[in-house]
Amino acid sequence: MAEAAQNPIYSTIIWFGLLIVLMYFLMIRPQQKEQKARAEMIRGLKPGDKVVTAGGLVGVVTKVEDMSLKVRVAERVEVDVVKTGIARTLKD
């Protein structure tokens, strides 16, 4: 009889473990992959790349520095943008 009473406890632990595994594959793992892809995109920026900033400015990278970029947004207008402020790159 004692063995029958412990059975629900094991099934509860198994379901809880399955829930954690499911959350990992549905939430955590995709977010980690996205972060890696974004970090790779930021590391790969070079002069001539067309980018969109987090604020919505579209421009062309003219100079890459340690923590920032110079982005040309208009004729003879360059702005300094922190690398993490780049939302995405655009294809030409």
C-alpha cells in the first residue's frame, strides 16, 4: 500500500522534469541562438555595411572602433553609434 502512495510523487517529479526540458527547448535555447547570431553580426561589421540602428536610423558604416561605429546617415553627416545600438544589417 505504501508503494501505491509514492507513485503519484514520482509521476509529479517526472512531469515537472519534462516541463523544464520543454521550456528549455521552446524558450531558452532559441534565445541563446539569437544572442549568438546578434553578437556574430556585431563582430562582423565592417566599413561599407548598410545598417539600421535601434533608433531607426539607416546608414552606412564608415569606421569601426572598439566600442562604437561611425555611421554615415546623409551626405557629409556621420554619427557615432555604440555597437550594441545596431539592430540589424541590410542587404544592398
